[in-house]
Amino acid sequence: MNDEVLEGFKKDFKRIKDADWVESHRKHDTGIGKTFEDLIGIVENNNYLADYQDVLELKASRALSGSMLTLFTKAPQPKGVNTVLRETYGNPDPKADGLKTIHTTFSALKFNNFISKWGFKLDINREEERIYILVKNLETGEIEDIEVYYDFDTIRQIIENKCKYIAHINAKSDKSGENEKFKFNECKLLSGLTFDKFIKLMEDGIILYDIRIGVYRSGRQRGKTHDHGSGFRFKKNNLDLIFNVEEL
């Protein structure tokens, strides 16, 4: 990594680390990332370039959050297939007025079990250069006739541009009702992930896939699909298997 970019980030992070507790800039889970990006001067975006000076991707999490970390999120192809998945294989969610949603995690090693009816599994097809999401009917054992996939070129571009160098920031969280405050106190520099390594780690069951397809509960979009961040994740205790880790 460019030394100037790294030193610049270290200086910016120290300023934030030395500051007092700060109110979350957004409610709910994404508040921590939004707050840190605002403090460090990053404009929120969905492009393929890394957050900090187009070199360093920023990821923030609460110190006592769950066991999974997000590598990146991206809706699968073809366009609109998330809606097909939700409507065909979703589970009526009482929190969403009975509208169907899917939240399930799986690997490339075996089919999982979702509501005792459907199994999901990743299938890496090197010849076609695609990562498929397979769905199996657990009652019949048949694979469903639905095509859901990521092409290698898209994933390669994301890995090379947004996962080459990642700053993973931890923060203490203090929550009172709907209000939350953060104290950013730790940062790790993650590097060394390549596309080939990503594919191998997926084949080995280290990198997992998480479907998080919800639905809008109110307003003009009520009943329409809401992707809450379906994408590739991994368990925190596998961090050293995926990246070179350096404490900043």
C-alpha cells in the first residue's frame, strides 16, 4: 500500500480514537459504519472503488457484535432474482405482517436447512466462471430449476478494488433506547486476499454466503423486496486464514 495513504489514515484514525464518545449518525445496524465514514470524511457510495482515497476499504463493527464479519455485499444475477428467491422460497415473517423473507447462511460444502423445506448451497463452476446458488427441495431431494449466480469477473473486480486493503475498526457501543453512541478504539489492517484465494476459501467452506432478503413493511414500496445486504461473510475466528492481519 502507498505509505502516504497509510500514514494519512493512521493520523485520521488516531484523531477519531482520541475523541470522546460520538452520537450515531444513523439508527439501526448501519449506524456505526455511517458514523465512522462521516468522521473520517468519506462520502457514502456504492461504486467499485475502496472508501479511503480509493485504496483502503473501511469496515466498522461493534466490539460485542456477532461472530460473523462481512467481506462484501452484492445482489446476485440476473437482475430481479432476489424477488424470485423471496417469493418462491421465503418464509412468512410475523414481523413483516406475514410477508415472505429469507435470512439464511450456507457454504459450498453442503446444503443447509432453511425452514425444513429448502436447502441452499454455493456451487463454484470454474469452467463457466460462475458462482451459483443452488436450491434443493429437501422433501424430494430435487434441485430447483432456478438460475442464481455471480460471474467471476464481477467478483474479481470487487476483490481487487475493495478487498485488497481493509481497515477493520472496532468500537464500544452505548445504547439507550433508540439512541446509540460509539467510542472507536481499535483498528486492524487486513491484506493479502486475492481472487484465487477467495475462490479456494469458498470451496473450503471458510467464506460463506448469507442471504438477507427482506421486504418493505410500509409506505409506497410496502410488499416489495428489500435486500438487507446479501453477500459473502466469514466467522471472526477465521480472520487469520483469510488475511494478513496488522494492528494499527
